[in-house]
Amino acid sequence: MARTIIGISLKNRTQEAAALQEILTRFGCSIKTRIGLHDVAEGQCAAGGIILLEVISKQEEIVKELSAKFDVKTMQFN
């Protein structure tokens, strides 16, 4: 089974979260793992962040949809 790791860079998490969540929900059955990374410090949270997805099906469709709205990088594993 081919697997794809998708990295999504967000510049402003609070403004982009709703649009991203809508896409991720639509493809939820194809996403095996989801990890969110952002910088935090006491009393503040970074505006940007990175979401990592392990995708097990519909890879091209998901990448196309995400790339239309976000900065996306991919890695393929066979």
C-alpha cells in the first residue's frame, strides 16, 4: 500500500483553520495520522504552524485540494 506524508504550512492558524478543517473532514477516512506543530511559549502562541498528514488513499485528490489553498509539500512511500 502506497503512503503519502503531506506537510501543510499555515501562516495564520486562526484564519485558516476552518477552511483546512473542512478539507480534512471530507477526506477523514483517507487520513491515518494527523500531527499539528506550532511554537508556543508561556502566555503566547505562534500564528503559524505545520500540519503533517499520513494519507493512505486518495493522495492525489487530497494534495490537489490542499495545494489550491495552502503551501503543501509531499513525501511518497511505497
